Amino acid sequence: MTHPFASSLPVLVIGAGPVGLLCALELARRQVPVTVLESEPGTTLDLRAGTFHPPTLEMLRPEGVADAMLAEGIRVRHWQARDREHGLIAEWDLDLLKHDTPYPFRLHLEQHRLTPILLKKLSVYPHAQVLFSHAFESLTQNGDEVEATALTPQGQVRLKGSYLVGADGGRSQVRKSAGIEFEGYTWPERYTVVSTSFDFEPLGYADNAYISDPEQWLAFFRMPDAGPPGLWRMTMPVTDELSDEQVLAPAYAHQAINRIIGAPAGSTYPVVHQSVYRVHQRVAAQFRLGRVLLAGDSAHVNNPLGGFGLNSGIHDAVNLGEKLAPVWHGQANTDLLDLYHRQRRTVAMEYVQNLSVKNKKNLEEKDLATRLARFEELRATVRDPEKARAYLLMSSMINSIHRANSIT
């Protein structure tokens, strides 16, 4: 049966980050022609996202993407909940999920190492192309097609497509051009990221650790780099009392590390990277508007605590590719795209937003009695294998996939 909205025009994907490239790959391998537009002249160096949960790796198995990632990344079986004053609170063992997933661990691999893998896999398909230095400006759509306007070094161009996927980040011009509301708020404090080759493992830190503190919490992630010990990346909040210049000065990074390990003031460390940015909790009112669809940060943004952002974006891309391909081929009705909206927006609200906000509030809790009660709850949970497994099913996003699949 051929449905009335079948088209021979390619799908346009805006943004050549991991979500955009994966969405394009999901479509291309299902014989859908696809054109990716990217404003930058090549893939970008983004040092924020870098934790991949088990269901994400499962989704990345086709085309050998997961295997290529595993060859480069760090497998993290254990992660810790710590407190600056009280030390180690709980250490979680992801091997408890060995009967739930073939990947009972987190994989640490910065997203700028994933995009070349996806780009290489996509380049195999002759009906897929990536156009760099094509900055998306605006779109128009009707019942039959969507047209995108982009600015290139040679001037403005217009491209027609059957559908258009916005995967162009939190400041998505696709979302703005389509007139889709981005509901939510911005956190008052900024976050800073510091990467150092100083090795925290001999001090008892797991490759992934969250340190609660009422003054300045911290999240640790060890990332692959040339030779051991890799790079230890730290994310922490900073108040507006400090300027960006002060936060990005090496002295600030040295002071932060000294505070973590209790070293004397004035001790210094090799600092490889520093950045500072604003953090938002927002979800688009619609993930589908006619022939325009949103995925990844274009559709939802959140604080990084728990590693849900990029993972949920990848889940969007796979879900959308599975649904958009049969619609494009005329094998399914466009109602399938409304199901994408319902499944992925529900999960963005119920899991990604709620859990990331809860994680942040737990780490910054100021009331001592509340903090101590939470520590005891975590200790009791990690001592009970069934309770620990239930906790990990939630934190690893396995439950979020089950929830999305339950929505019809």
C-alpha cells in the first residue's frame, strides 16, 4: 500500500554532530536519500558529552559503530557516589546488568571521537551526502515538501526535501524557524569543565564519580587520551561572582584540584582544557511539526549530571530513523511520526529532565540531615543486589527505553 505522502526527495538533516549524522546513517542504511547540512567547515571539537550508557551502545551496534567506539573508549564498570566531607558513599557495579544488556558498563569516549566514525560509515552510501559550510537560515513547508535556505561561502542556496530533521543543537535555528516553543528555564550558575592529565585513580577515584558538596559539587570522568592515565575531566558549577576570564585561568583549575585532593595551596597540575558555559533545562513543545522533526539538543537540553543528554539524543535519532524510513518509502502512514513525538518527548520529560534535575539537587543539597539520610539510603541500596540493579536500570536509561516502547 502506498501512502499519499511518499516522496522521492531526500530527507534534509541540519547539523553534523553525533545526532544528525546518526539519524542520516539510520535513514541511509534503509535506502532513504539524505543530505546533511553543517555550518562548520568540518566536524567540530566538542568536549562536553562523553558518557555512553548500555542501551545507547546497543543501538549503535548496526554498521559496526559500537565496535569502533569500544576500540577507542574506556569501559567503566564501576562508578561512585562520593561526598567531599564524608568520602566514598557508594560504588555501583554495572555488571549487575549483565542479564539485561550485552554492554554492562558505561563507555567513556568524547563525542568528537564519535563523529568521525559516523561520518566514515555514512560515506559508504552513495545516496547520502554531507555539505559542510552550509549554515541553515530558514525553512518553508507545505503538504508535499520542505525547502531549506542555507548560507554558503558562495552565497545563499535553497534545497528541497521530503522532510527536515533539526539536529542543530540547543540554539537550533530549525526550531526557531519552525516557530516551536522551547519550554523550560536556565540555571542561574554556569558550569566549568577542566581536563587534566593528573591521575586521580591512586587516590581511590573510579573512572566516573559524582562528589556532592553544598558549596561546589563535582563530577569526574576519565577520558581516553594518548597514553595512560588518559584525561580526567571535571565538571563543576561556578557562581556569577567570578568572570569567565577568572574561571578560565589555570589558577582556578589548580585551586579546584587542590580542594578535591586536599593538597597545599599553590600546588599546580597539567591542565589540558578549560571551558565555561550556561546550562538549561528545556524541552520543545513539539518534536514534529508537519514535515519538520527535532532530535537531540534541538528538542531537549538538560544539565549533564547522569550523562543523559547525548544518550537521549542518540535514542531520538534511532527512533526517528526507524519511523521516518517506512514513511518516506510509502510503507507507513505519517501518523508514525506523531508516535515519535509522543515516545521521545514523554521520555525527555519523565526521565531526562526529572532525573538530571534530581541528580543536581542531590549533589548540591545544603541540609546536613537530608544529606546524611540520602547517604544511608544509597548505602542500603548498593548493599542489596536487587535494589542496586533496579537503581542501575533507571540510571543507565534502560528503563527509559522500555517506557518509550510502551507508548503507542
